[in-house]
Amino acid sequence: MNKILLIVVLIFSFNNLVSAEEKKCRTFDIVCKTKNSVNKTIEFQKKKAGEGVSQLKEIPENLKQKNKHLKQRK
């Protein structure tokens, strides 16, 4: 019983820490909502751009491996 209670308390405290980072906007504060949306979009694009670059760097290696595999099949 104590373990379950501890897990529930940890989950709720973790949720509060995560939500504390987000800035809350008022209901009709369009400027604040727009800034938050733009900032989230920019962060997401930066993260995905980095992943795309790493995938592009792996393409030549993957092609070499496929070429070797195809040569061995013949």
C-alpha cells in the first residue's frame, strides 16, 4: 500500500514539474499564444533538422553495406 501511495505522489509531483515550465496565457491573449506556438515550432524544427542531418550522414555507409551484400549474393 505504501508503494502505491509513493508512486502516485511521484507521478503527480513529476507532472507539476513538467507543467511548471510552460507559460500560461490568458484566454484572449493572442500575442502570448502566438509566441508560444512559434517557439514550440522552432524548437521542434531544430530537433528534427538535427535528426535529418544525422540520417543523411548515414546514407553512404548504408549504401556501401547494401552494395557489399548484393555482391555476395551473386
